Amino acid sequence: MEIRRSGTVQAIDEGRQDSLIRADEDGACVVAHYAEMFPEGAAPLQVGERVTYIREEEQGRPVARGVRRQIGGG
């Protein structure tokens, strides 16, 4: 079962086409590729915005998959 986690978008790097999300759970930074942050047809996410995501490992580092804008009371 996949566990959705929550965090805050900390930075967006257009040159590298990735973003950093600071996890609420442990304060760790998780990398999210643009394809996860800006799905086709969705409004772009902004720095400071609250999100949920699924945390996975890729090449020994945490990455965010299935990033979604967090709606409601946090």
C-alpha cells in the first residue's frame, strides 16, 4: 500500500527541471521532477504551496511521485 505524505514546496529549479519538497514528517528534502510537479492541464505549483506525494527511492535518494496540491485544512 502506498502511503501519501505531506510537505511544502521549498524550491523550483527551472534549469534542472526539478523541485524540492520539505517533508512534514521528518523535515527531509525530497526531489520531484517537473513531470510530477506540473502535470499536463494542471495549474503550476508555487514555492510555499502545500502538497501531498508518495515517497520512493531512486538511485539512493528520496523522490516524490504523484505530487498533488493539498486541499483543505492541511
